[in-house]
Amino acid sequence: MPERLNQGPAFDVLGDVLETLRFRGSVFFRSDLAAPWGMSLPETGIPRFHIMLSGECFVGSDGHEAVKAENADIIMLPNGTSHWIADKPGRQLVPSARAGEACELGDPLFQKGKITNRLMCGLVNFDQGASHPILDALPEMMHFSTLESAGPIWSVVKLIDAEMQGNQDRFSRITDRLTEVLFLQLLNHYVHENEGATGFLAALRDRRVYRALTLIHQQPEFNWTLTSLGERVGMSRATLVRRFQDVIGVPPMAYIADWRIMKAHSLVKYSATPFEQIADATGFASARTLSRAFQRHYGCTPNELRRATAGQ
């Protein structure tokens, strides 16, 4: 008999993915700016965002028309593509690294004349040795506008800004944790407000596929089959495979296998948990089975990865 889709306490699948991929945020630039100003940002492969605390600006990337960001808008580039940001298109651009270093040295750029903008820029690093369908589901640019000033997203922005003003140091653990919360909130907002979300993000809107994902993420150690998973979410084997494939892009058993090895990778790399316990927790029959799967997937054994990580 299928379980009710809203049965039991809520489980944050998206949060579980971000934690397993070790998404870690930080703010790399925050300054008052006087027009004219402009910065170029190279490709990094990691998410970056720009928050217009006051004023308006433009953000553009190669081959795409510039997007106007108005006061209290947030622009996020999830794939870390090269781009520029300026008060107007056509400005002379300074490398963002140079602008950030100037702020750290107490001699910020773009200060001559009337202050027109206050800008905060952040990034979110993650373990690029891991891979997950969410990374393919994110668009090149996400524009968040008309955010409520008293809403959860802008409330976190104000907390970050207050922390940076009070601490006078962008290297703050509080700022970093708040940046991670902001990133999660932005993704959740995008999923719930954008019906055009695709891939893994679309799965978060599909009640039965999301229930299947919840079960997989809650119990990666369970001996899942198409039959057992389908029964738990009220779908036939064929319907489960078709819905999962259509929405996420991979069949459910392939997703389960990939998620198990990804969870194991995180536990091996970022904890001291014995390999046998990791195997038990992630659905592998033994530490030896885990080691063979690791070798096939990552080209190294769990022991080799842990030793290499310890040496960093």
C-alpha cells in the first residue's frame, strides 16, 4: 500500500544534496561604488551571485544580452561562467580580483564622485570531484527580483550585510554560513516560483518523484528495487522508471547507485568513519565491495582518497 506523500516529518532533499556536495559559501566583494564602474569576472565553474544592496546595474556574459539588476535584485550565475558587472554596459572593466584586493587593503576602487551603488558579491564552492544531476539543471543565469524586504531571502541578505559591517572582515564563519543559507533559499525560491525549472529542480516540484527521492536520500542503505520503491510511492515499475527518466534524466536505479557512491565519497573524504561503517550506511555489502565501486567510479580506493585528503 503506498505511503501518503506528506507522511512523517519533512526531509530536505535539496539540503541533503548541497551538504553532500559540500557547498560552502563566502563573500568576496562588498563595497559602495561611484559611477562609472565595472568589473570582469573570469570563468570559475562554481556558483557566484551579485546582490544590489542599493542602486541599479547591468550583468552580462559572452553571447547573452545584458540583464538589468534593479535595487534589491540578486543575480546568480550557478555555473560560474565568465561575465561582467557594471553600472552601465560599455564601461571599462577592472578584474574583480583587483577590486577585491583593493577593498581588503582599505583603498577601494570606484570612490570618486557621488556613491550610486552598494554591491555585495559572493560565491559557493563545492567538491568538484562529485557530480549530481542538480549541477546540470541550473540555468546559466538566474535573476531574482521583487524580493520582499521582510521575506526570508532579503532577511538573510541583511544579516550578512550587518555581520560584515560589524566584523569589518569578510572572512567570517558566520558570514560564510549565512551565505550557504542564502544559496539554499535562492534555489528553493527558484524551484517554487519558476514552473520552467528542469531536471533535478523540476523533480522537486513533482510530488511522486520527490517522494521517491526522499526515500532514496533518507535510506540509501536500503536494498531498493523498482518494485519496493514503486510500492512506497504508489507507482508501477514502468511508471516509476518513465517519470524518473523524464524528469531527472536518469532511471531510478542508476540514480540510487550514483547517490550511494557520492554519499560514500563524502564520508570517506570528510570524516574518519571506518570504511565498513560507510559501506553499511550507503548500501554496499562490505568495505571490499565499496572499494571496488570506488575504484571504478573515482579511479582510486577509499583509503587512497583519505590519505590524499589528509595530506592536503
